[in-house]
Amino acid sequence: MPRPPIQRPDLPGPFPEHIAIVMDGNGRWAQRRGQPRVFGHRAGVQTVRAITTACARMGVGSLTLYAFSVENWQRPNAEVRTLMRLLRVFLWRERATLMENGVRLKCIGRLDDLPDRALRTLRQTEELTANNDGLVLRLALSYGSRSEIADGMAAAARDVAAGKLDPDSIDEETLRGYLYDPETPDPDLIIRTGGDLRLSNFLLWQASYAELYVTDLCWPDFGEEALLESFRAFAQRQRRFGGLPPEGGEAEQPGKTPPPEQSVVQPKPSQT
């Protein structure tokens, strides 16, 4: 089946190539309707499908969704079990949609913490979509940025101890090589639904120069028009990455991405 054609929206500036989303507000959305929290989580799954499909058809390169944090394991057991079941069902039911839209699934986090059935379904879906060349959908599962950095530093320390890594050669790109997915580009735009003004331990390393966009909409209400509104806001931002425009010159273009050398990923040192 041929993939639907890419149709990028008409924006007043550059297009965000990597979008990351803190999908917040499912529980509040349900409670406002007199429903249990799981009702909101089920509605949130429908939004994941809609936003993933919209991003794929607009030509977004990467979409990273904060699906389940390391802190979320502290929630009631019944809610955690429901979330893991919804994950498994989503991965199974959405395979046809992922394939139709050329979406490649990758996951980041402490994935071995996931229940066996959920992890097995996840790995099977990653394998099924591995050759797709469209949008890369990254699900952050059992993920925390501090955990990611700590795990990476532990791996680097083991390589130093084994003589595989010279500590005097370590720079930012060396450390990037020890993150869960070193090929993940830095996000251009981080969206948070639900109105809270915080990153909640999400992509702290990668988000250094990301543009932040917060909406009061809860995740189940965040549709394609809300996504486009975030794109329009991004396109009007001026990104200087700590610098200034040349004296007497024009300001940098809104939404400008970093120079290529800032996004180069060095090969990850062997950890075997």
C-alpha cells in the first residue's frame, strides 16, 4: 500500500523536525467527566494515534512521547497494570497504521523493567517497523532523564576501567554516545499538555535549546489543530543558541536549527 503523500503545513517560519511531548492530563480529563482515571488513559491512546499519524503525514522526522516515567511505577498497582495493558494493545492494534504511514518505532528507557508481555510486544513491533523510512516514533517508557544520564555515566565508567575509554578524551559528544539512543536528535520543540510549567525529568540533556510550548489542553483534547498551533508558535520563535545576531545584521531566522556540527553523533564506544 503506497504511503499517503507528505503535506507540510504553511508556516511563517521553519518546521520543527523533532517534536517531543509530555502527554499530561489524562487523569484530570477523566475526573472532570466523573470518570475513573483509566477512562482518560484510554482516550489518551486515541490521541497518540491521531498525533502520530498527523506528524507522519506532515513530514515530521522524529516524535518522542513521554509515555511512562520511572516515577510512574509508584502509582497504584491497578493503574500501572492498566497502563501496561493499554501499551500492549496499542502496539498490537496500531501495527497496520504504523506500516501504512511508514513509521519506525523505537523505545528508550529502562525497558527491562516492563512486564514480559509488554516488552515482547514492543520488541516485535520495533522489528516489524525497522525498515520503515518515515517518521521515527520514540516511546519513552520507564524513562527518566536523570536515570538515563546515570546509566550512561555508569557505562562510561566501566569503559574507562576496562581501558576502552580515555577519560581525558571525554567531551559532550562522548557522553551523548552513552545515552539510551545516541541517534536521537535534540528536540526542536517540546510540547506539554495539561498546563504545568515543568519538564518532569524528560530529555534534560537533549532539551538544552529546545523551544517549550505549554497548553492548558489535557492530552485527550490535544488534536491536530492544537498541534498546528504549536508549530505556528515555534515558527515565530527566534533561536540563537546562546549567541547574538551579527552587529548591524539581521536577526537569525525564527526556528533556526543548530549548526550541523552540534548535532553530529560520534560512534558509541564498545561496552562489551
